[in-house]
Amino acid sequence: MSSTRLRRTATWAGATLVAALVPIVVVAAPSRADAGCTSEVASGMLVVTTVCDDSTPPVTAPVAMSPVADANGYLDAQDGNDVTFTFSGSYDDADTDPITLQCQLGTSPTPVESAWETCTSPKTYPDLAESGDGPAYVFLVRAVDAADQAIAADQQGTNCPPVSCTPASSDVPDLDATPASTTFRVDTVKPSTVVFGGPVDNEGTGSPIATAPQTSFTIDSNEDGATFRCALDGANVPCGKGSVPVGGLTGGDKTFSARATDPAGNEGVAATKSFTVPYDLTRSRHWKLVRAKGAFAGKVLMTRQSGSRVRLTVRNVREIRLLAPANPKLGKIRVRVGTGAWKVINLGQGTAPRITYLVRSGQSALVSGPVVIEALPGGKPVRVDALVFPPG
């Protein structure tokens, strides 16, 4: 074959090849495909590609938290300071691109863009600091289409070369604009409780003595919003922060307790205050009740009958004190415990609505039996109020 014929054949073949390629560039270039776009990965045949903007983001499912915060949004001492979150993302269209999840934990109620970090479920945050009086913790998570790409406005560049690429009409970030979130506080510290007021120890007995069948205490806690449980010898007493009245006191040793519970549900150690309530003497033969200022129950027993007695039986006591008024117009009494010796008390020495007379020392041995109070001759009336048995 001649060289001329070879050149003609090559020319014809080259022209045929060019003619075959040129229509592909023109015909295969589709129009913008943003509507229904589910992936921003460039697509097409040979050198012709299409870029579209997938503007339908994945959806972030609600967050599950462990341990679960209480109704007030708190994690308490039983929960601890470690928190784990479980979450996921999904599509509600035909998108099949992989999903990336991004998390942040802080105190801002709205997302901080620079705080997002890639995360996987479950996500644990160990040893969180106490919330204290500061703001609550806010955990946020959002789903992101991992194939989302930054698309230049004119679509010219690396992602979409000129001539061979059909550009997208927009560039909307393909991420959930409404992150799933949960808010909580960490409070694992138990509150403290304090009790003020109540009976005082004016007699130096080592135990405060109630001066009336009713008294009051003041309770408080180091944590705002704390609630309280109060009791007297284990029996419930309605109470709240501030003054707590306690009435209907009967003779004996008593213990008032108050325990604070903070808003997180942490229950503190009970604060207590012990005191002694006098045994009010009841009317006996030849004795009558008369009103008297300063008396334990507002009244005292009085008699003019020499030899008349008042009795009260005790069990396992050491110290015994008698409450009675003092006035020069009053006479003498004597007191005996069990089969012990009589102790004479002169009620006519001094002037006071009530004096505490020591009948038996707290250093004495335990004794049980009747305490007998007897009016002595002398022509003067006698008055007695109550008996006190301080603990010992």
C-alpha cells in the first residue's frame, strides 16, 4: 500500500474518532439536578460529570441518657459523675451516603459551632464536675451526611471542572440543623442540716430541759431549695425551712431530728437535738391545781393539808430534780425516792416563779420505785410543779 493511501486511511480514522467523541460531550451533559438530589458525589460517563446539592439532611434520633436524670433534671449521689449517651442518625429519603455524628457537651443552651467533634454512640463523659450553682450541662448531637461537599458558587474548580461538569444550583450544608439535646445537672453531694432553738440547759444538768409542753426549733440547710423530714422520737413532725413547732410534749427524754434532701434527691445526715421534758404532777387527794405564772403547764399543785402526798413512779433513774415556785409565804415539803432517806426542801426561801431543786444527784446509783412528795406541818401552803429526770 502506498504512503498516500496510508495517510488517507489514518485521516479518515482520526476524523471518525473525533466525530464519535464530540457528540458525547454535548449530548451527555445533563441539566442541573438539585431536585431529588441524594448525593453530592460527582457522577457521569467518561469526562462528563454532574454535581448537585443534596440539601435534605439526615435526621438525628432523640438522645438516651444513662443514668437517667430525675424529674428535676438531676443526677444524684446514687447515679455518680459518669454519664453515657446513646444516639443515632438516619435518612427519611432515598439517600444512602454514610452518616457522621457530631457531639458537644457544655453549658451553652445553643450549639457552639467550634465545639462540635466527631463522635460515635455510645459516648461517655467520665467524672463530670458538680453543677453547683452554675448552669446545667447541655449535651447536643447532630447527624451529618458524610458525602456533603463544599460547592463553589460558580461550580468551577476541583469539584466541578469547566466545560466537562454541570454545576449545582445551590450549596446547603447537609446536616441536621436541629440537633438532638438533653439538659441535666450533676449533684452528688449530700446537703447538711442544722437545728437551732428548742429547750436549753439553764440548770447545768447536761441536758436541755423543756419549760413548757410545747417548744419550737429552727431548721436550715446549706443548699437552697432543700426539703426536710423531721421527727420526734421517730414520729413524723411536719416541717419546712424555718421554725418548726412541736407540741403535746410528755415527760421523758426526747430527740428531735431534721434531715435535708436537696433538689437532686440527695438526703443528708440528720441533725438532732436531745432534751428532757418534765413529768407534770397530777392532782391527788388534798391537792388541787391552781394557775401559776412560769409553771411548766401553766398550773401547779397546791395543798394546805399537812401530811398529804403526791406520788410518781420511776424506773432506772439517777438524777431527780423538782420544779417548784419559791415564796416566803410557802412552807416546807420532803421528798423520798423508793425506800431512801427523806430530803427536806424549804419552799419559803427566795422568790421565783420556778426553782429547780436537786433531789438526787446524777452520780447516784440507778433506782426504781415511787417518788413521794409530802407536805410538812407549819401552817403554810405548799406548791409543786413537776419532776425532772435528766439522762445519765
